[in-house]
Amino acid sequence: MKQILTILFFAVSCQQCSSQTSSNSKTKKMETTDKKSPVYSSTDTSKVNLTDEEWKKMLPQDVYNIARMKGTERPWTSKYENFYDKGTYYCAACGNPLFKSDTKFDAGCGWPSFYEPISKGSIIYTPDNTLGMNRTETQCGRCKAHLGHVFNDGPPPTGLRFCINGVVLDFAKAKEAEKNYKEKKEEKPEQ
């Protein structure tokens, strides 16, 4: 009997491990059910105000470290650094649309760079004087997740370079992104 229970326990453990591996290798969709965060939505525009402890419970450690603790990923390590598919980039913490792919450019700085956010309210700008530097931090306009920084050395038409940590970005290809963006516009037209 003990031997049978041991075999069953081992089989169940292997099955759970294999299902985790296969689900992690699949492309993530923009649906809330695929996210650990119950506030994740590409269409909800309501502000998200959670404690750091609540965020820590729902975000993957790497996303939490950057989004909530204002960390920085190592340069040239982002999966989005040399990624040029057409679509929309979203906040990995809450799903807020941040940038369209046609505003992405190769800045050579080691992080995904964009010259314009998707809308005026998608990004919040705050002064950042850490490390003896005078910079402007960019945060998600919905959940205030730390995204990166914005600099005045970007290309036309804006002259801006949004230098963003790829860990805090999600991406949806153009067809799915367009559908999500249209749904958002129908829910609440821009004023």
C-alpha cells in the first residue's frame, strides 16, 4: 500500500511539473485568467491602488522587483530589445496599454525604447534624482508601476526616448491588440 501511494504521489508531482512547464512555454494571451494579477485588464481604465504586499503576492518576482521596487533589468537582456512584431505593449502588472509597436526604435541603449506613449494618460512622469542623476521616471498611468525613464534624445516627431524595462511589458500582436484597443475606446471614449 505504501508503495502504491508513493507511486501515485510521484505521478501526480510529475504531471503538475509537466503542466507548469508546458503552460509557461505557451504564448501568453491578454486575458485576465492567464495573469496572476486579478486587476490585469487591457480595457479597464480604473486606477489600481494596492499595497506593496498585495502586489508581491500577485506578481512574478522579476516583475515585482522592477514595477514596485523600482529596479532595473540588465541591459540587452529583454526579450523585447530586438523584437519588432506589430502590436501593442501593455503594463505587465495591470494590463494598461502603453505603447504601439510602430513607436518602437533601436536606441542602442540596451532596453526597449519608444518615442511616444499610446495616450497622454497611459504614462505618469515623476522626478527621479536617485544615484546623483536628474532624470524623469515613467510609471504606468493606471497602477503606477515603475517602467523606466524618459529622455530628450529620441527621434522625431517627439524627440523623446522612453527607455523601458522589458520585464514590465507584455505584448499582443496587432489583431489581438487592435481588438482590445477598440473595446477600450467603446467603453470610455477619450475626452
